[in-house]
Amino acid sequence: MSSYDESDAFEGASLAARAMAARGAPYLDELNPAQRAAVEALDGPVLMLAGAGTGKTKALTARIVHLLNTGRARPNEILSVTFTNKAAREMKDRVGRLLGQSIEGMPWLGTFHSICVKLLRRHAELVGLKSNFTILDTDDQVRLMKQLIQAAGIDDKRWPARMLAGIIDNWKNRAWTPANLPASEAGAYDGKGPQLYALYQARLKELNAVDFGDLLLHVVTIFQTHDDVLQQYQRWFRYILVDEYQDTNVAQYLWLRLLAGAHKNICCVGDDDQSIYGWRGAEVGNILRFEKDFPGAHVVRLEQNYRSTPHILAAASGVIAGNKGRLGKELWTEAEEGEKVRLIGHWDGEEEARWIGEEIEAMQGGTRGMRPIRRDEVAILVRASHQMRAFEDRFLTIGLPYRVIGGPRFYERMEIRDAMAYFRVVTSPSDDLAFERIVNTPKRGLGDKAQQTIQRIARANGVPLVQGAALAVEQGEIKGKGGTELARLLDGLTRWGRLIGDASVSHVELAEMILDESGYTGMWQNDKTPEAPGRLENLKELVKALEQFENLQGFLEHVSLIMDNESDDTEEKVSIMTLHAAKGLEFPAVFLPGWEDGLFPSQRSMDESGQVGVEEERRLAYVGITRAEEVCTISFAGNRRVFGQWQSALPSRFIDELPEAHVEVLTPPGLYGGGYGAAGMGGVQSSIDARVAEANVYNSPGWKRLQARAGQRPVAQPGEARNTVIDMKAVSSHSVGERVFHQKFGYGAIIGIEGDKLEIDFEKAGTKKVVARFISAADDIPF
């Protein structure tokens, strides 16, 4: 490194720094007092606690320039670590602009992984690798694990390779090698995880390969076991800067501590209130214990916000104050007061989407004294991707252009396209493209050769692929497991096709049946990747969308038409994304829909992580609110329709934490949730009665839950004590023990009632759950 071949770049940067020194340091004059204090505290450990919108990137890049400008370090002596390539590029560009020239001589400014690749190639032999090692992608990694699982005689359907990949990735994030894996992990992957981890790592060495987790893990191992190598880099990296420190995992934390252990010249920039990636290994504790790790650390709080209005900041502060153990800061701004955070309740999710669509259109012309807000200045931030469907459908219907950030549009998602392909083949067996998509999804042992056989037979006989497949099975051209599974699929397609138009099975139930009996839903239930739960939620949302149509064909036509209605890429579009994808972004107007307990905070976070999970969800709420510059609108729905059944919902507990003085309630009296801003619940009660009766939700579990919990958290003004109880009785039109008749299953007796579904013990068909509307009282059946 002392004979580094980029000396020309160093010299150029040095000349630029000297020129800047000669004319003063204008970059310091552009900083506020807190930012300047963080930039000028060059020696020793510094924690730059930077709240949302407080100019952390500006301060971080100014610090790099100041190190160069004062001669404290040459470009190659600064280690600056980011989480994304985009952030690294932006930092290089900003440093170049401040220096007045392009800066290419900073080899150690990049992501954790890109820097560790360089280090590992230099010292690969110390961990049993050659310097030309290969980096496996996720697919290669899973394929290798599958080989090891099969060799060990493990049922990979019950214990999928992706599940093991997730476990091992988590271990690597925590810097656990096979040799130092804690005893508490011995039961992982049916007790075989530790053994397979050791086999996997040995196989990687044989292949001279690493996965992404190894890049950090191997370098940490080298630093821990070779003091001479560690000391070399401690001398070379004289100053260390870290962006988004709250998102670091254990391996990244150990790597940074080892490098900074000698000189302690480390500056970490982050915000404990924006730590929202615990589910992928981030440890908020890393930033919380910074002062303990580095005694005497200089903590600088960046609290002046340049993004949002005082009302928006106050609302965000009110919510995040509910978290314990924070480092604490108070955001403030010199901006004008602006709009209060707007809160509105809706009867259901579809009404929520309609209202937001209308509000966005109204904003374009200016509304209620606000300036006109363009479509590309608006973002809708959802907690879960399945929430996007209602907005996409609504916007496509009214012709409001939109883009989905961080993922495909709802109907373009892989699992939705797969499900739609199943529906297409059932309704139109000659749809060859759809059949090609689903014939081996989920895996049925039908590889390229089998599919080519089907196509050859279909062409030879001039028939669609479905019939070609049937001929292939009949003629014994496809045998073994593949032939058996193909015959089962074809039997299913025939059976489902006969049920189209059958009065005993609604098209919604048929869709559920297709996805379940084909094994498609089960495929994602068995998939242990982090994406699988979201894909299952999207499938539920797809089935929910069917409820608005009379049959499957009508729904498929609708989707084809709206997806063909593509808008020009150059026009202004509303942005739709998840809250996680929105981190680091900002928009003049932000809508935050779906603030209901169970959706946000998510039920899974509460169930799996308890209070820790709720606190991370609260940080996500804080991130959502602070994305807004001028207008922030929070909404919730009183009901969500799931698989044809109404589920009632309570407003999110985070709504209780919004400070009343900074919230304007838009919910008009007469709608569910009209207690917000209304004189108690009395004036709203008759409307709720009428709406519930109209929706036919008698005796639904969700409605019962609402009655049971209403006394604990009835609807009221945010921040007020809630003391009004809803007193309503849910009545079922059927009763347990009643003898009934079903057109397909015959006579039976009701043994259980769950919402609008009845559990019935049929005399000939056994016990089944059926929708109440397909049941008649036995006495009403004429003989």
C-alpha cells in the first residue's frame, strides 16, 4: 500500500486541498453549528447522532474533505464505509465537488462487502483460499446446500435448502464460524444445522468459493487470528467513517471495532430511531453502546431538520417517545408551521384507496389553501406489499399514473403471475403460455426434456399443450415421478374446470381450491426465505380481489385490460412503496395507510419478537412520518375483507401516541371511526349498526374481537383517554345443532360457526367447512 499506484490521484487531491486551504474552507461555512462540531472533531471516537433530514451526508462528506484539507490524512488512509453502492457513489461525487475535482484516489470508500473483497483477495491463503476465489450468488449457494442435504439423506421438502441458507446466513451475520457456534444453536435445522454448516464451509473451500456472508466473516477471522495483519491495517486506516451505523450486524460491528482498536479514530453516523432492519441481522444495540465501547466518545446530535414542518416533526417525536432506551434527541426546524398531520378513518380498505386517489387528484389543483402538489411529489408508504393491490387497482381504474418503487407492480409479481396462469388454464385449457408457466411450478419432476416431449406430441397431433400432456401420459412417454405428478395436475385441471359455474362453489372458493390443491400455496408455506410470508399475503390479496367480480373470466379480462393501460414513462407518477423501501427518501406529500393493530404494528413482529418487535415497528412509523416534507396523512380502515369474510380492525396503537395538538382529524361523523373529532360515539352508533348489518358480518370472529376489546381501546381523539364502550350483540342466522342441506354434500348438522363459514358434519360427505349462503335449512327442502 505504501507504493500505491494511484499516487497521481493522491497528488491531485493534495493540490486541490492546498488550493482550498489557500482560499479558506467554504464547506465549513455552509454547516450549522452541530454539523461543524462533528466535522471538526477529528481525533478520537465520534458519534454523529443524526436525526431524519438533518443533513448527515453533508456533514459526513465535509468531514472527509476536512481530513484531506487539513493534511490529517491522504485519500488512501481514510476508510469510509456505506451500506449501498449508491451511497458510496454519492459520497465520492460530493467529496469531488467540494474539492473542485473528480476524486478517484479513495480506494477504501465503499460498501462493507466491496472493501472486504479487496482485503480477502490479499490474504485469502490465511483462510485456506486462493486469491482468485469465486463469490457464489444465492442460487448457487442454495444449489450447493441442496446437494449436501440430499447426501445426508434429509427430506428437502420438509427441510428446504433455503431454510438452511437463511440459518447459516444469520450465523455469519453474528460472526459465528462452525468452530465457535454456541451450544444454543445445536437444535437448528432439526439438529443437523451445525454439522451441515461445517460441511458447507469445507465444500466452499474445495471449490475455492465464498458466499456474501463469508466476505466479512473471513476477514474478521483473519484479524482475530493474525495480529500482524490487523496491526498493518490499523496503521494504514488512520481514520474510519461509518454511515448508517444503526444498521450494522455483529460481524460488521466486530470488523470495525478491530480496525479502530488502536487509534480509536472512528466516526459513526446513525440514528437509533431509524433502526428498522432487525429482521435481517441489524443490531440497534451497536449504536446504543457506542459510548461504552469507546469511552470518552464525543457525541454530536444533529437535530436541525431541513425536510419537514414543525407539525410533522412533533408527530414523529410523539410516536418515537414510546420506545425505551433511546439515545434521545429533539428535532426542530426553522420552517413555517404548515399543515397538521391529517388522520382519517375509513369503513374498509377499498374506501381508503378510493379516498386517497381522490385526494391526490384534488392536490394537483391545490386544496384547502395548499399549493398544487404534482403527482411525482406524492408517495404512498405501506407496511406490507399486499396493501398495494387496492391502490394499484384504483389508480388503474381512474387512470392515475403510478410507479412501484423497490419491486414490481402487484399483478407483475412472480407469485401473482403464477396464480393467474393457473386460473387462465382452468378457464381456457388451450392457453399454452399459461400451461408452460405452471406445468412444473411447483416442482413436479418435469424438466426441459419432459416439457419438450409434451410440445412435440401436441404439435404432432395439432392440439393444445394440455391435451398433448394427457397424450404423453397415456402413451407412457413421460414416466416415473414426473408422469405421476403430471397426471395429478391434469386431473386437477379437469376437475377445477368442471366447477366453473357450479352454484355450490363460488369463484372465490374455486380460486382458493386451485391454489391449495395444485400445491402452489404449500410451496410458499414450506419456503423458509424472508420473502415467503409476503408472497402468501399477496396470494390472499389476489383472492380478495376476486370478490369484486362475478366469475374468474371477468377478473382475468379486467386484469388484462388494466395491465395493457400502460402510461408514458416520462409523465409524472405517484410513488407506491413499502416503509422499508422508503428509508432515505423524502416527498412533499406522504400517505400512510393501514395503521391498524395487526397490520401495523404487524402481528408477526408482535408474536415473534414481543416488545422488541413493537419497538422496531414504532421506529418504522417514525421513518414513515419523517419522509413527509409538507403534508402527511395517516389512515386506517375499520374492516378488511379476507377470503370473503369481514375482519374488523382497531386503529393502530401508534395512533394513540400522536400528539393531539399536531393532528387534524378528517373523519366525518357518520363513518366508522367518526368518533375522531365527533362528540363521542353516540352520534355514530346507528351508522355503525346499519353498515354492519348491510355487510352481513354477524358473528364474525373479527367483530366479536372488536366487541371484546372495545372497552379497552374504543375509538376516540388521539391522545385522549378512551372510555366509550360499543355495546352491540352479534346474531347468527344459524345455530349449532341445526340440521341443514347442501346441494353437493347433502344433509348434515352444524357443529361449529366461524363468521360466515359453517362447520358441518354431513351424513355422507363427512365434516366440511362451507359458506353459509350455500346452506339451506333442512325443513325448507321439498321432497
